Amino acid sequence: MKNYILLFKFSLIWALLILIACTCRVQTDSDIDLDIPFLDKIVHFGMYLILGALATFEFRRITTYYYKYIVKILIICVLYGIFIEVVQYFLPWRGFEFADMIADGLGAAAGIYGIKCLIFDKIVEKKN
């Protein structure tokens, strides 16, 4: 178990940062008023893009048959996004949104696919 924690240390740290960011109280009456459409969804997409990329990148140390595990990594990231939204449902200062879960899943898929294309496909090409 300790070995898996060490192998996935950056993914776990990033997941903890997501939990903290998504459960803390946010001050909304600031002087800076960003009027960017769907900014919240862009942030969710970006957080989970990084999570999916980190998990996929760190997973390559375990096995060379990473294709079998890409779907599992995506499922874990999506379930984590659902978990965060359920936690937010019970916090009076946060809200539950299905659109956030969709942005989380799309971000994780983009991160996984990006690492697959940037790293894993290049490794397979070098071996051939």
C-alpha cells in the first residue's frame, strides 16, 4: 500500500488540493469582478485535466500495459468529481451542479488522452 501511495504521490497531493479548493468558503464580494462566461466550468475542467494527466503519467511506472488501465483511471477521476460534488451539496456555502461533474469528467479525459498521446504513443514508437 505504501508503494502505491509513493507512486501516486503527486496525483494524491493534487486530489487533496482539489478537495480543499472545492470545500473552502469563497468570498464573493471582492473588488475584482471577472465576467468570464463559464469560468467555474473552465476551472473544474483544468483541475481534473491536471489530475487525469498526473494519474496517467504516474501510472506508467506500474505497468507497460497502460491501455488496460486508462478507463480505470478515468472512472476513478469521475468518481472523485462526483464525491466532491456530493460533499459540496452538504456545505451551506457551496453548491451541487451536474455541469461541474461533466466538466470534471471531460477534463480528466482530456488529461488522460493528452498524456497518452504525448508520452505513451512516443514510447511505443521508439520501441518499434
